[in-house]
Amino acid sequence: MRRLIELGTRKSSAHLEVFLGTPPGPRSRLGLIVPKHGRRIVDRNLLKRRLREIGRREVLPALDACGRPTDVLIRARGRAYGAEFETLAREVKHAVEGVCSDES
């Protein structure tokens, strides 16, 4: 995770920071950082479940389909606790969409 934060590409939104980088293996991977921000563990777990589901349903299949394995690390900000699922999904997809469209 630390390597991805230091060397990866960073994309920011209102509720999230998304770091993208090259994985050591042939598959895309997803990581999450959900800080406490003075919240209850129930709130943290709900946010983690939402972000994990967005990654499982949307991000990882899209990266696999375009044939560009990528490490994706999502770091939630304090404002993410109050965000709707659709808002979080839109922000994550927007941050990752450039990976498959880049010609490199």
C-alpha cells in the first residue's frame, strides 16, 4: 500500500482519493483505507462494504475486460461517511475510467 501511495497516480474527488499503479502480478487488486474520523465501527464497516462492493461489481471487472491489470487503492475521506452509494460509485468509476482508455 505504501508503495502505491508514494509512486502511484492519485485522483481526488469530494469523498475519496484513488491511487492507481502497476501490480506485481497479472491480476488487478483492490485495497481500501477507511479512517476512523471519530465514527463508530458500524459506520466504518458499512463504508468498507460499500467500497468493496463497488470494486467487486464495477472496477475489477472493467480492468480485467480491458486487459490492463491495475492496483487500485481507495482512501475514504471523512465526508464519505455521509455519501450515497451511487455517489461513491460514480467517483470511483470516474477515477478509474482513464486506465482503459489510455493508449500506452
